Amino acid sequence: MTSATGPMGGVSGNPGFQGGRVAGDLAPGAPVAHRADVETKPSFKTTEFFVFLAAVAAVVITSLMVGGDADTADPFNAEQALRYITFLTIGYMISRGLAKAASRRRDDANR
């Protein structure tokens, strides 16, 4: 039997929508359609990942290019470069955590 909403519960004229109700239309005990969307983009597809890689590359290149003379100490040595890379990594991890914390979980799969 078909209804005004179509044979699959979708809206007539919109074949991409296959049913489901908005929260205000739910009766107690009514089934809810679940979507299997991912909550955030994978990290390698984000702008912040490419900015992180560029910043790490800039630190590495700077530490290689800036050097002391034979009689002076290196003003930007490997230890400082690794410290800055660590700071960049911590910042990147915090930004990804905030991005995931602000998104809603839309699937029932355990992580």
C-alpha cells in the first residue's frame, strides 16, 4: 500500500529522502531512523593538518639553516627544534580534540 509519502516512506518528488521523522513528530515508542554519518572529517583531510605539516617543515628548515659560526654556539639547535615540534604537536592534538568534542556522535559503533 502506498501513501501520500510514497511507497518507501519517502517524500514524493524527493527520491533521496527515505523516511525518518523530525524530533517534534515522534510519538512515544516510535522508531527513529539512524544515520551512519561520521562525526568529523578524518584528520588528514583538514586544513589544520596541512598547517601543522607546514609549521613542522618550517621549524626543521629553520633549524637546519640557522647555525652558529665556528666560535659561537648554534642559536637554534636540534633540541630547540624538537621542543617547538612537540609544542606544535600538542597544539594540533588539542585542536583535534576540540573539533571532535564539539561534534555530535551520530552512529552507534564503539570507537
